[in-house]
Amino acid sequence: MSGHELVRDLGEVGLGDRATVGGKAASLGELSRAGIRVPAGYVVTVEAFERALRALDPGGAIRREIERLPASDLAAVAEATERVRARIAGAPLPQDVREQIVARYRGLGSPGAGEGGAAVAVRSSATGEDGAETSFAGLQDTYLWVRGADAVTDQVRRCWASLYNAEAVGYRRRLKLSEPDLAMAVVVQRMVEPRCAGVMFTCSPVTGDRSVIAVEACWGQGSALVSGDVTPDSFTVSKVTGEIVRREVAVKLRLHRAGPGGGGVAAADVPGPLQEAACLSDAELAALARLGGRVEDHYGAPQDIEWAITDGASPEESVVLLQSRPETVWARRRAEPLAAPKARPVDHVFEQLGRVNVIAPRLNPER
């Protein structure tokens, strides 16, 4: 087994590699190959996870136990998953897996990284996540501002273990997914320190309207928005005219940023003058909307996008995408047939005529 199969650069993978690098890594690689800015990084592949799991559990008892869990027994799910996570997070990495992870991490070093190494995000990338039919968004772990080879390898194990978070397992059991078909890759990316960040939907998350783009934004890192620690600014942009058709600027009291010494995430108060100020200029919002449209065109379907804005020479050069996944709520509704299929096209006509005949007497009671 070559190291290439254990760890791969993000720029080497795309949507066709979901089975080996998971949904998040496949999407990030696809965006990178399409010329869209994403933070530099690599992915610890599914093969590395499988090798570590085989070393820990050569008989496959873990997956069999998880697959037998009843979705309705929350206590049993919680007890079993807690035990499994502890085993995976505490097990030593196979030597070749560790060597490849550390070598690629050191390759991400940048000026000013310091003795501890580059600050990175370590992000779960499960094989079943971020698809058009299922979405595990938020059910597995992400670690921000991780520094040092030992810390990175520790967090890779924790991301592997998060495949067995109680919420994720409960979701899979309700869907009756096959456990042997599921695995975890891990993305390691250089951290960006954004001025502001947020999410963007290329259709309305409220109505499903595909003629607009909805944007939510907060100061600092987007984790403040995702965790509910802040009420974000909210904007709606017309895809047709580029006009900002709705603008709601919130009072934003908290932000997330790098912790003391550049490690971990710390919450802080938003400076007074910024609390009631919009964290996106109109030019930045327009750049986001254009990029959202470009990503939607690339994938051919509405997207749920995570983004960040850093210092740059222009709004376009300031935007970095952190993730793009298919929008699932309205996509599922649109996929439902508007009418039950008929044996012959004319049968649809007769059905509509029948509906008119039923209604007509009510509209014309004297006839």
C-alpha cells in the first residue's frame, strides 16, 4: 500500500472520489479543481481509517454491534457509541499512517507558523455525508486552530471516532444504512483567519425560490453562527438583477477567533462600533452571490455553502470557500411527482376535466 493511497492532496481529488475521501474532501477537491479558492490541505483517506480500524478490531465486532442497535433505544445507542468512540480515540495509529499524516502536515508549513507548526483545521469527511439524499452536516467533529504534529494526529483519531457520535449513529439506524458501507476520511487544511464568515444558500431556504441567493454573516469565524452564539446579518440577493432585495443587520455581540497562543477557538466580545455594523459591504455581497451562482452552475443544483472573507486586493480575491454541499430540503420536495403517473397521457386530461365538473356546480348553483 503506497502512502499516496493513505493521504492525498485536496487538489488531486474530486466528486468521483467520494468513496475513498468522503463527501467533504470530494467537494473541496472539486471546487479547487474548478478554480475556486479553498484553503490548501490534504485528506487522510478512508483506507487509513480502515487500516486503523482493522488493527483495533480485526474481527469487525464494532460495526456489527452498531448495526444491531435499535434506533428507538436512545440509551443503548448512547452507551454503545460512547464506548466505541473511546476505543478509537485512544488507539495508537499504525506507523505508516502516522508518518504520512505528519509528513503532509509539515508540508503545509508557512512563514510565521512558528515552532508548533502551521495552524490547521481538522475536519471529518464521512463517505455518507453531503450527498443529495442524505446529509450528516454537523453530526461529526471539526477541530479548528490545531497546531503541531501530535495534536493533528490526535484530532484525526477524534474525527474517526466521531463517525460513532450518538446523533450520527441514531440517524443512520433510522435510515437503516449498512455500517460496513460507511467510513471516515479526514481533511486537514491550513486555517484562515477571516474578518467575517457565514453561510450561503443558492435558493431560498424558506421558500425554495431559485431566483435568489440567501446569505448569513457574522464577524470572525463562522463557528459563532453555526453554534448559535450570535444572531447573524441576513441578506437576500436576486440572481436576475443582482439587487439586494432584503437586508437585515443584527446586533452582533460575540465573535469566534483563534485562542491565546493561536491554538483552539476562543469567544470574545465584538468591539462596540462593529456590533450594529453590517459585516459585509455591498461589493463583498455581490462577489459572494456571483461565486454562489458559479458553484451552483458547476454542480447543476442548489448548494449550501460555507465561506469566509479574508483581507484581499478585491472582494473576489477575499472570498474563500470552506464547503459546498447539495441543498437537500427543497431538492427532496421538488423531486416528488406533482401527480401520480397515468397509463396514458389523455388520462391526465380526463382527471382534470373531472375536477372541473365537480367544482362547476358549486360556482353555478342555479344551473
